[in-house]
Amino acid sequence: MDAAALAAFLAVTEHGSFSRAAEQLYLTQSAISKRISTLESLLGVTLFDRLGRTVVLTEAGRVLLPRAQQLLRDIGDSRRALANLSGQVSGTLSVATSHHVGLHRLPPVLRAFVKTWPQVKLDLRFMASEAAGDAILRGEVELAIITLPLKCSPPLLAEPLWTDVLRVAVAPRHPLAARKKITPFMLVEHPAILPDSGTFTRTLIEDAFEPLELKPRVVLSTNYLETIKMMVSVGLGWSLLPASMLDHSLASPVLTGLHIERRLGVIRHSGHTLSNAAQTMLTQLHEVEVRGRQA
């Protein structure tokens, strides 16, 4: 079976659209249609039902889906294993990262990496931390450098690199801004702006308040911490932000009786062979983490 046709099949399945699949794979829509038609002819089945502008899997398509995913993972793993025999650090390295990690932690790592290994083509994909694990499982990326989940289940393997201490952030004119110390009970009396429900950071915050039988009164939510910082700075509510994001635009009274921190790090697939480029990136990440602890 043609790997390119299988990749087109997975892209159409993911997006429910030939045009959006074509955009993802940098192909024309007609090229995607041709690959799907060739695959359907080879297998002797119809893989998609066309419902207006939307396409959905047929029963045959649903049967093929997990097998196509596994086939592409195996092909990718075999290619990396063979390429590694040369010992060269080259090729394409696909990495997923969250916006916060990509903006605040990765720049010095990436700068050093591209300078040392210019022959590596870096494919950097920004996505939510929660989605990055799925991208690893599907074999779309080799490494995900993100906010780590509270629990990481096999076959995913998490390696912590940094700790983000979360601190109270309020606008300078917020009622709590003038206080040096506040309690969680005082905090929940005011509206909160937090990451979206179900995200790793939101779950971590809610779990920290739960033993106190408290629940933040969330009035606004978004996955982008930079956006949260802006909304907090203009007085729309309080939040808990990484200490590294606090500046003169915010006040940060000390929260007593509650310490919240999250782990940032890298996730990879324990059963997949990493390319030489991915191994090199992983080594460089750990070297940066060690230097940070020694500083």
C-alpha cells in the first residue's frame, strides 16, 4: 500500500474535508482526490461518503483507519532506524510545542540547535499541550515539548525539564493588589480568568483548590496565557500565571496556604525509534535543564 495514499486518507479523516487535507499536506485538492481514488480501487471498497462539503468514513474506512495509522507509524519507524545507521544528524525533525513553552522556554534551545545542525529541517508545530500527546501517538511528531499531564500513560513517556511556579496575578488597581498576602478564600471571592476547562493547567489549579472545598469563579477562559495576562492587567479578573510572566503591569500578592506548580517537559513514544536529530534535540534539552538548575 502506498504510504502517500495512506497519509492522504488519514488527513481527510482528520479534517472531514478534501480541501483542508490538501492544505495540511501542501497538495492540490485534485491530488488528494486521486490518491483516495487509487486507494479505494486497490482495496475494492469505498472509504468515504460524500455529504455535501463534508466527508465521513464508511464502515470500510473505519476498519482501515487504525491499520493505516499503524502502517504509517511502522514505516516512519523503519525509515528512522535505517537513517540512523549513517550516524548523521540530518533530515526533518517534527516537534510539537505549546505557545507558552515555544515562546518562553524554547528560543535558546532552537537557536543553538539550528546553528549547530543546519542540515536538519525543523518542522515546529504549535498546538495545545493536550493535543500534542495525540500527535505523538499518531506518529505525526517525534517530540512534544509541552506542559506535562499529571499522569502520563504508556506508551507515552514524559521527561520533566522545567518547573513553572504559578503565582497570583491581578491588575494594579484590583482590590487584592494592595495586600502583601492573601488566602485562597479571599481569592475565590473575586472573578477568575483561567485556562480552558480540561487543559492540564486548569485541572492542576482546580485540583489544588478542591481539598479546601473551594472552586474559582471563572468568568473568562482561554488557552493562551499571554491573552490571560492581558485580560488580568486591564482588571477583568485574577489568574494564576507562571512567575516568569509577571512584570510591572501586574501585582502579585503572596498566596498563603497553597503552592501550585506545573511541570514542563518533553513527551515521546516509548516504542518508537527516535531519529538522530530527535536524539540530539533531546540531549540538548536536558543540557539546558541542567545548566538552569546549576545557575
